[in-house]
Amino acid sequence: MTTPSDDYDLLLAAADATEAKLAQNLLELAGIPSLMHGMDRDFAELGAAVHMAVSRQDLYVPKGALEAAQAVLDAAWGERDK
């Protein structure tokens, strides 16, 4: 699988691991499901810490939830450049 299905919209592109996880936690608290997806790397070769540092993932939300998800992040972090 190289891209998420057509059922998802991109919320954050190539977020660092901390930003992506924080965003995912905020969305979960708001009841909005999300999916992190990025380039596949050989996890066994790299180890967990290196894997997360070099393979930035995109954060997706289901179609129809993009505006609500962005509003959750804007409320928490303030509006950012889009």
C-alpha cells in the first residue's frame, strides 16, 4: 500500500513524530478517527527511535471530517500556515 484509500483526507503532511502523535491524541479526544501513513521502512533494521526520526508520516482523517479536525487543531495550537 503506497497511499491511504480514497476514504481519507490529508490533515498534516510529513509531520514529525511528536506533532503527529499529539494531533492524533487531540483528534481522539474529540472523537475524530485518524490514520498515520508514511513511507515503509525496514523497522527491524532501524529500530523504533530511528524509524520515527527518519520516516515522517502524514496524518489523515476520514472524508467529511477534515474541517472538524482542523478546527480541533486550531483550537489547541492556534491557526497555522496552511
